[in-house]
Amino acid sequence: MANLSNDRARKLLGDGKKPVEIAKEFNISRQAIYYHIKKIKKEKEPKSLSSKPTQKKNYSSLIDWRVYNEGLVRRGEFLFDFELFSDWDNELEIMNWSKKGRYYEYPNSFMLFLLRLKAVFKLDYRTTEGIARKLIWFIPSKKAPDYTTLKIRLANLDCEVKVYGNNEEPKEIAMDSSGLKTSNRGEYRMNKYKGKKKKFIKLHIAVDTKTSEVLACEVTTEEISDGKEMDNLINSCKKHGKIKKGLCDAGYDSIENLSKLKKEGIEPVIKPRKTMKLERAKEEIEKEEQRIKLVEDKKKRERIEVRILRLKHLKEYLKDKDKWREDNGYGKRWKVEGRYSVFKRIFGEYVAGRTIEAQKKEVG
């Protein structure tokens, strides 16, 4: 087998030879020729300004390690918070006040405590019942709930995201989604025994870029696209204050989403999908600007205005991607990626619940 250098490949391609012919001559695969073509193109491309070596930041001086360390320790305290036993009777009295039917025997705080353990350690209901039998020793007069009671009570628990930030300050949010497996089976088992492929669920979150706090959390099936869930995320975030800017990736790029953000008075920073080249984008902007002058219907005018806005964003992005990112602060969107990283490193990439409702509670 003869060796093929980049210079030799460049000469042969310059002479008009096709990759298939070169592959036969040197007795190598076509993929090897395409590798050389890609390498030659990379050599010709001028190095961008962003490729210049940057000085590394000294993050040790920016992080308060005492606070950071305390935050990591608090994760364990959050899981095993036994203060609920000190207020057991008072909480039950409030829950059973004017309740019709059989009274509750266990407060919601105890059920939430068991749900945390079940979700974090991926336990089944019977194992959770065994843990409850040991924990109930703190209250000798009580019996532990059985797994049927646990299943019913946990399904009715409210698991909303708690937000502790300032509601009066306008917020800049970043939105994204990530998949979670509904089974812990490996790919080998599925390929070997031809098992039915399990569907995954999608976790959609919105994060405050200033505080890194999760403002909204939604769980859907895999069929729901990122863009369709943006409306619910925005409505949930509005409960915690005014939103001034929304940072999203190309999955949210649509006329409907831009229209929604515009109506809410939110500055849209959505990475455009490259649906056309720069020259075509300029032509489309001129075409739509001429078209809007002839349209009298209010709804149609609004839709054309949003389309012009999207085309202008696309034009700026195609002109200079780095400048577009810097001018719009798109780099802050990494905050939402960081939340997903923390979530999956601590809790894993799969859920134990079988129904979508159980999976929503577990993720919540």
C-alpha cells in the first residue's frame, strides 16, 4: 500500500482526479481521501481572531472556597433533615383541619423526605417502606406507611421549584432541555436480545444567569420539541419577576417563539438556524419590508414584523458569529448547561418511575 501525503493528494485533486480514482490507485478507502481533502481545506482557511491563545483566569481568587465547601456539605443535610419529626403533630393538625373523609396519618414533610430518598437513590416502593419502618422509631406510637400508601401519597405531592431570589429585579434567563433515560438498561442488552427501545423524557429548565438559580422546570415526553415548551417556561418564570432577556439555542428559533418574547417585552437572543446564506437573507429582508407596506391586517403585519426581526438576527449572525455572540451576551447561556451538569453528576441520567406522572414527581 503506497503512502499518500497531503501534497500528493492536493496535486492529484488539482489535476481533476476523483476521490474514487485516487483510492483505487493507492489501494485505500474513500474515507481516507476525504480526510485529506478536509485537512487541505483546514490548511487554507485563515486562523480566526478567536483562535488566539488567551490568558487563563485564576479562578482561585474569584471563588470563596469556604462558601463553596459549605454548599457541597449542605447537600447531605438536605437529604437527611430530621427536623420534620419535631413538628409532626402540628403539621398533621393543619392538614386535617376541615378535611372530609379519613384523616392523614403522615404529614407531607415526611412523605417528601421519603420521596427525596427514593428519587436520589433510585429505590422501589417496598424498599422505601423498609426505610420508613426504621425512621418511624422517632415516633414510637406510629406505624410505618406501607408501599401502597406511599405510592398514593407521593403521586399527590406538590413538587414545585422554590425560588429565593429578588422578585423585583428584572431577570435574564437561559433556557434549554436535556434527555433522561427511563431505564438503566445498557445498549449491549438491547442490541443482543433485540429488546424494545425505551423512550426517554425531556427535562426543560430556565435558569437565572446572574444567580444560577433554576426558575422553572418542566418534564415532557421525547415527542415535545424544545421550542413548543418555551411558552410554559416563560409563564413559570414570570411568577418570580419581570424578564428582560431570554437566551436560547437554535432549537427555539421560530416565528412563534420570537412573537411570544416580543409580546412579553423580552429581548430575544436566540441562536439562528442557518436556513439561508447571507445574500439571500438580505434579499428576504428587502422583500418583506416591501410586503409589509401593502398589508393592512394587524395580525399579518405583526407576523411579518417578527419575520423581519428573525431575518435581521440571522443576517448579523452570518456576518460575524463571534461579534453576534459578544454583542448579545450569548455566552451566558452556559449557566443552564452547568445546571444540567450538576443534576446529572449527582442524580444520574435515568429515572426509576414508570409513568410520566411518577417521573415528573421524581425529577421535581
